[in-house]
Amino acid sequence: MAGQGSRVLLDGLWTRAQLAGNPSDHVVTRPYSKPADLTLPARLVPVSGQAEVPADLRGVIRRVHVPAGAKVLALTFDLCERASNRTGYRTEIVNFLRGKGVAATFFAGGKWMRSHPEQTMQLMADPLFELGNHSWTHANLALTDEFETRDQVLWTQAQYELLREELARRARERGLGAEMAAVPASMSVFRLPYGRNSPETLERLAAMGLPVIQWDVLGEGGTGTARDMALRAAGEVRPGSIVLMHANAVPRHTHEIVPFFVDELLRRGWRFVTVSALLAMGRAETVQDGYFERPGDNRQFDTGYPGKGSLHPVPGSDSGKVPK
């Protein structure tokens, strides 16, 4: 199922080689190798607003109850970037999905979008893909107050708008301005950094019009080879599942897992859709407190990461390790 965007726009603004990218896209700078980037976005408040989240989508959405027999799931990738480093972009993942015609949702941090403007606009333009909000610098929203939460979320919404405006400018120059009607004016879904929230977090995000999307399958979990991890994750998929992965070169081996995972599910007759398309297909299953696999398994992220989650732990610290 197609997402949002225009193939005409995508092909009209970038060559195949430009879309394919190169190994330099994968580079991740070491935390604290440079001073933390605390600069504000060029726009602090988004122009576009959204209606409050309806009652049936309030809460932390882990999967969607779709009609019986519907072998459908949403594959999602986080594009995280804290203030203390610059992450990458795994071109192999996006190239593979495009080659297979597989839909996906990318939850991008605002700072990541500012660091990767070309890749962000390519994802915007691609009809297979959907972009969602992942906060400005990966802040732990279980710890932020009302004003910090609004900044993390709205700055990211505004950064999307700035890049969409640049995309529209380029489209007009190529005589493709009409194609911009297919590119959403703003992002309409949100993913919690660390999967963490407080009750107040959900109220604040609902007021900003952003349903909170979590997952019920960890696509990068477990041990063994990339094939082992992919087959384990494929075995946990249920109708209406939401799968968590990353496309920012963190973790390092996701680009090896994705082909095994996607090919196995396609072989079994599954269909990939964006999160927004999945939400339209059935009833959301929600919880009030986000987690990885078991309630409480992500609360360790409330300590160890400075800046309320926006900075990496001091080098050499054992804080902030991902649960096994």
C-alpha cells in the first residue's frame, strides 16, 4: 500500500545515484567529539496545527486490531540524534525498501532532519514512506516539563515545515509544483524517545494532535546472526503489529537484518503499510506507560543520560545501556 508523496516528484528532483547515497551517509560522530549542538531551529513554532487526538487513539499505541485474516503490519524506523553527536543514514535500508516497494514509517528527530536535509526531503517525497515526529534531540518525555515537551515536539514539527518549503521551492523550479499536494503539510504521528512517558506526556501530545506510536515487536532484538534476529522478529509478528527498527546507523547491523526480515514476511504473504494506514484499518491497542517488551523495562533511561535524555552518558559510563 502506498504512503504519501509523489514518485514523479522524487524522480524529478533526484537522480538514481543521488537517491542511492554513498558510504559517507553512514558516518556517526562519537559522542562529545565536538561541543553539543544546542542551537535552536530556524523556526520555533509550526505554521500548521492539528486537531486534538480522538479518544480512541489516546494512550501509547502498541499495535492495531485489524480485521480477522488481514496479514498486515507497519515497519517503522527511528532516526534519532541527540545534541551530543551526529548520527547517520543507512542508505542500504531505504534502497532495499524502494527496490521491493515496501512501505514504512520513519520517526525522525528534528535535529536529525536539520543534519540530514536532503535525505529528509527524499523521504518526504517518496510515496512509499511516511515521516513521524521523534522529538528534537531524543529527550526523555517522562522527565520533561510542559514547556520542554512542547519545544521538543513543536520545534520538530517546524523543522519539517522548513524542509517541506524547500522541497516545494525546488518542485516549482522544475515545473512540479502541483505534485506537492501529495506531501503532507505536517507530521501526524509521534514516537516516544526511549519509549518513555508520563501521564502528562500523553495529555500534552494529544493536545498537539499527535497519536503516540510504540511497537509490539523489536526488530533488532535478540542475539545471533542478522538472519537469526530477523527470523525471530518475523515469528513474533501478528496481524496489526508495529515493528521497531532504526535507520540512523544505530544499532549498526539493522541494514543486514532488514532484507531477511522483509523477504521472510513477503514469502509468508504479509503486507507492509505505513502507521497511518494501519491506524485506519482497525482499533488501536493502547497502554498508559510505554515499554520495550515488558512494563518498566525502559525506566533505566530515566538516569544516566544528561539533559533529560538529550545528551549521551559521559564516555566510560555504564549508564544508558539498552536492555537485553
